[in-house]
Amino acid sequence: MKKTKSQILPVALFTLLMMAFIPQLHAQKNAFVNTQYILNNIPEYTDAQDVLNSLSEKWQKEITEKHKEVSVMYKKYQAEAVLLPADVKKKREDEIVEKDNEVKALQKKYFGPGGELFKKREELIKPIQEKVYNAIETIATTEHIALVFDKAGSPTLLYGNPKYDISDAVLDELGKVMQTSSPGTRK
């Protein structure tokens, strides 16, 4: 049975097209976003930042005023220290130290880990960041993107398709390597 050119051409064309598209079917797509750019273009985020900046400035001003009070107390003490009896001197030193500790405690309350500014940031910013992450995840899954990186600051992986997670395979491989390199199993 002899095949004609008109019969071979469609088969050859179909084969070539399939060969051209098969690598793309297996290729993993990666993408990147600039989260800082995204956040800066969300009005709720800029409003939240304004609130945080305002609180930060207010609290910093309060702390600066208290530091000035401690400084005034200390300068007054230094000027009068020569003339003061030992018991009064000790009492004034203790007052200065106590006032300084109060300022440090206030600073920690506002700006320390888990402080008021941290809590307010969690309250205002975290929901916005979660919405951004959810949007990234939705786009990544609908567009069949395996990995999405953030290019704002240092590169960070924001989304990874679990299909490409090889953590268990690495643990399996480490298990094999660790078993063969154990002191009792060396040959």
C-alpha cells in the first residue's frame, strides 16, 4: 500500500507540532512580583502605614520628653551633689535610676518585640498582606505557575506548588546516605 504526499503531510505536520509542544507541557513556569510596589498601590495599606507612622511619632515624642526629664534630673543632681548629705544623694540617685528604668520600660512597651507598635502593625497590615498572598496563590494556580518569587528586597519564595516540593525525597536520600555512612555500617 503506497501512501501519497497528501496523506503523509498531515501526519508529519501533526508530529512536528506535537514535538514542539511536548516540552512546554512539562516545563514549569516561574514568576515574580514586587510586593512593595503592590502594597504601595493599595490605599488601605498606605492608610495603615500613615496610622502606624503617626503612632510611632507620638510615642517617640513621649519617650523623648521623658528622656529629657531624666536628663534634667541628672544635671540638677550633678550640680547639687557636692553639697548633699550621703542619704539625700543616694535617694536622688535612686529616683534618677527609677525614672530612667520607667522610660526604658515605656520604650519597650511601645517599640519592643510584641509591643504596641508590633500589635498595631499585625492588626492593620497582616490582613492586607494575607489578601495579597491569596491573590498571588490564586493567579499561580490558575496560570499553572510553579514558583512565585518576591523581588522586593531580598528574593523570597512567596508561593510554591506542592507538586515540586522534594523535601521528602531529600529526607529519603539523606536516610540512605546516613545509613551507609554510619560508623557501624562502614565497610
